[in-house]
Amino acid sequence: MTLLGCDARDSITPAKHLGDVSRCRGRLGESEEYYRAALELRKKTLGAAHANVADTEAALGRLLTERRAYEEAEQLLRHALEVRRQSKPATHWRIGYTQTILGNCLRGERRNIAVKPDHAWQSDSRPPGLRRWGPSRSALTTAAPYTMLLYA
């Protein structure tokens, strides 16, 4: 498969990043196409249980939640959360971030869910050089009491 005129392996990361840029610009349909292409390529080359596949699933799940395609978003987010729990420490910020997106998805569906506060990921577990990327420490601290541990 080719995307952006390149071999599949060379297209994976640019496709994901183009999805991110398109989403930020409000081009949700275009963003969805890029995310789906990146997800397909990552699954083929890395396997479904890879952390990079989980990153793309979380991004696509967030986009689908914004577009109110809750059922598909929930499936993607639950799988991303499962992979992240297996590949990251329990206090890693990406686990909490995925839980938050999944909680928003379920809230959008207006489903009754069993929840309890999850304060395990409250500390900033990112390496010092990466702390400027992703949610800030203050955002994590503020969101932590409202983040939910979701039970299937």
C-alpha cells in the first residue's frame, strides 16, 4: 500500500501527523481518513498489540467521539487502553488520558457505567525532556479527581 507517494513503512508516521494537523484545523473528515490509513498501516507492520497502534487508536477514538460515532470510538479506546495498560507503567499519563477520552465517549452515549476515581496516574511520569508535550502537569493534577477507572 502506498500513501503520500511512499512505501507503507515510510507513510505511517506522516499519516498520523497529518491526521493530527487536519483535526486541529477542523477538517474532521480529512483527519479521519489519515487516522484510518495510519491505523491500517500500523496494524499490518507492527501488530495490533503495539503501543504505536494504541496511539493511533486513541487519536481516532477521540476524533470519532467528537463526531459522535460513539460505538466505534468506544471499541478503539478500550483496545488502546488495554494495550497501554500492558505496555506502560500504571502511573503513565497516557493511561489516564485514554481513560478520560473513553469517559467522554461513554458520557456522550449517556450510558450508565460503574466508576471510581483513579488517582494513580496523578504524578507526572513523563521523562524530563518530554514534559512539554501532552497534558501539562497542572492539567493532569486538575483532571485527576475527575478521571474515571472504567469497568467493562
